[in-house]
Amino acid sequence: MPLPRQPLRARAALLAAALAALALAAACRGGSAPAAGAAARRYTVRGEVVALPRPQAKPAQLTLRHEAIPGFADATGAVVGMPSMVMALDLGPAASTAGLAPGDKVEAVLAVDFSRPLVQIERLDKLPASTALRLDAPPGGVDEAAHPSR
Ligand SMILES: [Cu+2]
């Protein structure tokens, strides 16, 4: 049964806020980035680099404008989807930003484990500049809640 448009958007906003809180909680533990485990759900998502990690930031975070993730599941396992947005994401131990610059197109494997909690880019690959992406997030529209200052 399709949900009305407004509540779905509201749920997406709530989800984004919840994820930002998760990322912040994970960041507050400090130290080096933990690896995601087998319990994590994984999503392959494409996007555009908005900002590279700040030199001293721990954990390192990549700010990405990503395409929608229609299969995204919330903490209960319900598939709620995630709209295209700009978000700062922790980089896992195996994800390297070497050779990347703002504006570059990438494909990322996003690992999400609500039980730890953990949201991180597990793998990152550069895509050809000619790759067509569907990015609805406004340019420069970094969600401040998802991009905490530290
Ligand atoms: Cu997102």
C-alpha cells in the first residue's frame, strides 16, 4: 500500500536525523574506525564527493551527496528508503580517499548496523567523470545535523 507523500518525506527526514545521531554517537567513541561486522546491512550507493576528510578528524568522514537508496532499512528492518541527500559518513578502515577530490563521482558500499551503532563507508571506488547520477539534494545543502562540528 503506497504511503501518502508527506508522511513518507517526514519519515525520511526522521531517518536522516536518526542516522546523524548514530554517526555522532559512533564518532564520540573516538579512536580508530571499527570495521563493520557480518550483522551490518550493506548498500551500494553512488554519489559525488562534497568534502574530503578534515586532516585531524577522528574518525575520518567523507561528505557525500548520494543518490536515493530505495532499499534502505530502518532499525526495525522495515524498508523505508533514503532520499538523495548530503551527509558526512565515517570512513571504514578499508575505505581510502586517496586520489579523490571534491566533485569526483564515486561508488560506495555503506555498512549500517543499528545495534552497535555504526554507519560507515566500507568500500569506495572512483567512477568515470562521465557517469550520470540522479542527485536531488541541493548543491551546497549540507545537512548541519548530519555534519556536526567538532
Ligand atoms: Cu543519506
